[in-house]
Amino acid sequence: MNNRLVRVCEVLKRELSTLMQKVMSFDAPLVSVAAVDITPDLKHAHFYITAFGNDAQKRAALQTLEQNRPMLQHEVSKRVTLKNTPHFHFHLDDSIERGVRVLQVMDELGLAEAPKKEKPDA
């Protein structure tokens, strides 16, 4: 991803996070933007949302974002100067759960700790 796309992703992430904090409320205890991917033509932005809570709370958070997508796009377009405001797509980011599961499997297999290297005596 080129430098401009990375900068646009960071700006969109920051602005959407700010809007979510100020104007939205969720049933889930914590909802945040984990990552943003944008197409090279800047027409579609994919937001990966992390939501803590049970599955129903996660789905409700995603549904709330989808229902408020036009308002969020409009508000972001006021704050971020781009030729065209990208169409927002929201996805649940389950990387934390996958990471926890990998660590559990590693613990079960006894692979959780890497062997320590001893320093040679000088």
C-alpha cells in the first residue's frame, strides 16, 4: 500500500473512532476501529471493528454501524477533504479471539514458551 493510502486509512480510522465515541452508543462494553483498508481508487473503505461482549452484542454493534453508515459517511466527509468520500463497509475483526485460541492451543501443546538462549561466557 502506498504512503498516501496509508495516511488516508489512518485519518479515516481516527475520524470514525472520534465520531463513534461522541455520537453513538452500543450495547457492547467496548467498540473500536481496529483497522481500515481502502481501495486504490479511494471509493471503498473497509473498517474492521473490534467489539467486546457476547455474540449478540457484537452483531448489534455491527448492525448499529450499518444503520448509521450514511450519517457516518456524511460526518466524515465534512472532516476529511477527499475528492470523493469512500463508501463505508463494516466487518467484525475477530483477530483477538483467534490470537487467544492460538495461545491456548500452544499452551496445550507445551509450546507457549520459547527456549531461552544462554549467553556465551566471554
